[in-house]
Amino acid sequence: MENKNRSIDSQELISYVQIPGSERSPLPDAVKSTPVHPDEEMSVTVLVRRPSVTSFLEMRSTSPFTLAPHLSREEFAAAYSVDPSDLEKIKQFANDFGLSIKEVNAAAGTILLSGTASAFSKAFKVQLTNYEKPNFTYRGRTGPIHIPKDLADIVEAVSGLDNRPQVRPRFQIFEEMIEPHSPLTAKKSYTPPQIANLYNFPQNINCSQQCIGIIELGGGYSPAEMGQYFSSLGVTQPVLTDVSVNGATNQPTGDPSGPDGEVALDIEVAGAVAPGVRIAVYFAPNTAAGFLNAIATAVHDNVNKPSVLSISWGAPENQWTSQAMKAMDRAFQDAAALGVTIFCASGDRGSADGVNDGLVHADFPASSPNVVGCGGTKLIGSGQTITSEVVWNEGPDSSTGGGVSAVFNLPTWQTAAHVPPSANKGSYKGRGVPDVAGDADPATGYQVLVDGHQAVYGGTSAVAPLWAGLITLVNQQLGQPVGFLNPTLYNLSPSSNAFHDITTGNNVTSIKRGAYTAQKGWDPCTGLGSPNGVNLFNALKSLQNT
């Protein structure tokens, strides 16, 4: 039989150009297996150019809440959707190679194509190969993606040819961290409302008019179990809605140490601190394309209309392609224009972010300047009294992520935060991560119910939904979404006491690796600090009234 998924002849590339930043390499220790079957059905997302929202965001970031309202999703679609003529060119390109248009999100600028591996190989001039790892097999490619020259100014990214697992959840279970001679000899755990109480969250607020979007790239939950959990806390249960992205659905694995743990932690923390809130859970495949489409779907969701998103999945910046990060950051800019606040976990493996190359790494998407990066602390307290709060660091595999981005430049709103140079050689200056923090140490973690098991979970995975719940409370009280929050947070007066400044600890992961230390003010371990919810609301309210 003819091998339709053959190597690409250089002559075929004469009328093609490479997509910048699309180069891929095999995963470490991945073994090249067999060519992908030419008739394998697959889907690929094409990101198409669109009018830029930059000027709107610049205007918005310099105005108080009441003077520059955010765009509605309908207004955004009318002003920033893909040009119909560009869409027609993509449709013609797809037709030329026997590909089908499966879905178009004109506002997000994404087009989902479907077809065979053979057709995609020809269309984008790539060779698709199966790769084997000890625990999974994935479809991969090496080198760049190519597109016809006449589409070079139209297509910004192509995602989905490679379907490797892109990210991992940022949660940890306390019991799994115990090792012989571990310093973790006892644990102090809290329910989410107890943590909210320690952080002085606004109380007795009904959030039924608000919606939190949660991105999940695997696993699932049981509605009955959720009812049981919230009933045990005496908290009004959130109204849960599942949204399928790229065919993924709510599918619990039955393993509380797997992705089910992330799903439960996110829902239970966000729902417990923002009583009665509507929660839309966006289930997508754990691939670069799935992640992008989940965010685009949530941001432009005209039905559920979340005003806050919680993302507890990520990976070191060096494990992403440049085109993938740019595509996701464009979706984050859309969120900022629409008044959607996004919180992202900053990682659970210290300044190295789990990479064993002797360097430090920031975690993406927390390193995007268009999201709020969430770091971790170790919290001790009772009632409304915090007796101790330091940087979470129990060792190289259990400590807060944070550092300096090697991809994103230092934002103007962070220039006065004294972000240090990277600890890596060259000492480059970039976006500092995280922006804020909260309890994340599994030894002082959150009491959750997962797959019938009561457990204590930690990780910066818990901090993203915690902050998402807090800002949902704030949005409800203000009567409008705060939207892109970073410029405002960094310009709050210290006298507002909106944060508990964490000044003790570091995220050192090895004596061989550089790391960062907590200090007065912002630092690359805990950002501006953990929240004082009522004080934060009062500070934002005062800005709204100016």
C-alpha cells in the first residue's frame, strides 16, 4: 500500500513559508514508533488574524472602572471578528486538501478543521509519527509547520497536529508528600470557608448572579458527590454546567490522585467561598489545541458568560512552542477586553518548575502578563487570626513556582515592583511571576472530597480557584466585573492593606539552582502577597467611586 504520510519533498515547499515559532521536538525519552496511519481522523485548530484589541486595552488600563466599561461579548464580536474574506481563503485552502470546516469561532479567530492525517500532512507539509513514552503514546511531528505564502499574513498559528499531553495539574495530596525523615510530621488542614475566613473574605453574599469558568483538561466529577460536599459545609451549592470542548466531557477516572483531584479541588474551593455561584466547567483534551480552544470557548461564551476564569494547569515555558503561547495570550487579551479576570496557578515545583536542566523556569500560562499568576504560601491560623504565613517550600517537588519569564517582557505596570533579573545566566529582565498568593502547602491544605475519598489537597492549583471565588464576591458587591486586574493591583496604595505581605522563605529547589527569596513588597515567590478580602474590596470600591 502506498504510504500517503510520506516525507516532504523540498520542491513542495517552494510556495510555502514556515509559521514562526512552530518548531517541535520529540518529548525527552520518547521513542519514534510508526508513521501515523494516513486514514487516521484528526482535528486541527487554525488561529486567524483579527483586528487588534491592544488600543482598547491601553485605554481601559488607564481609566477607573466606571469610566471605561468593558465590551460585551456582542460588541466584541461586532468589532473584532475575523474578516469574512480571510475566512473564505481558509475555507478554500481546506477544500483544496480535502479538509472540512468543523467549527468557526469568528470572535476568537479560531477555525477547527477535520480530516485525515494524510490530508493534514500534505496541507501543512509535516510528517506525522507516533511516539512512545512509558505511560502513553502520542502523535508528533518535528520541525516547523508550513503554510502557503498567500496565507502567511492570515494564519497566526496551527495547533493540533501534535497531540502530546501539554500540561499537568498543579495540585498535590498531603499524604503523597510524606517520605522517611520528612519534616512534615503533622498537618493542619482547613475547609475552604475557614481559609476564606482567615483571609477576611466578604461574608453573606449571594453569588447566584455570577459565573466562574473553570478549565479542566481531564477527569471529571460526580454531581451527587458535589452535593454531599457542599451540604457538609453548610454552603449553598453552586449551579454546575459542563461545557464540552473538542469532544472532551465530564469523565471521572475514579482515581483521586489523577485529574479528578484537580476537578474536585477547583469546583469545591471556588464554590465554597462564593456561595451559590454558577460554575461552568470547560472540559477539553490535554493538548495545546485543546487548551487554546477551552480558553477561547470560555472567554467568548455567550451563554454562561463567566466574568472570572480559574486555570490550574500549566507547564514550564520551555515546553511550549512560541506560536502556542502567542495564541493563548491573544485569548487572554480578549478576556481583558471583555472584563474577564483570569487566575492561573504558578507551579508546584519551585523556581526550576520541575525541569532538571540546572536552570530556573517560569510556568505558563501564569507567566502571561494578561493573567493573574497565583503563588503559594504555608498558612497557620485559626478563626480570623493568621499566626504565621511564609513561602510554601517543603522541598524540590513541593514548593511554589515563581520567577522571571524568559518569553514575556516586563509590563509597564510592574516596573515599580522591583522585579529582579532572572537567576539564569544572562540575568534577563522579564515579566515577574506570581502576582498574588494564597495557602498552597499540602501540609496546611484544603479538605476536599474526591471520588469518595476525603483528603487534604494543596498546590497553587488551590490558589487560582480561591482567588477566583474572592473576585466573584467583589464583582457581586461592585455590581460590575473588575476585569483585567493586574495594573490596578500593582497601583494599590500600601495603606489599603489589601495584601498580607509575605517576607519569609524562598522557592529554592536545589543548591545547584538559583532561586528567589521573599522580601518586603512584591517578590517572585508570593507576588504582592495573600489577600485581605474586605480590604481589597474597599480599595477597589474607592477606585470605582473616583
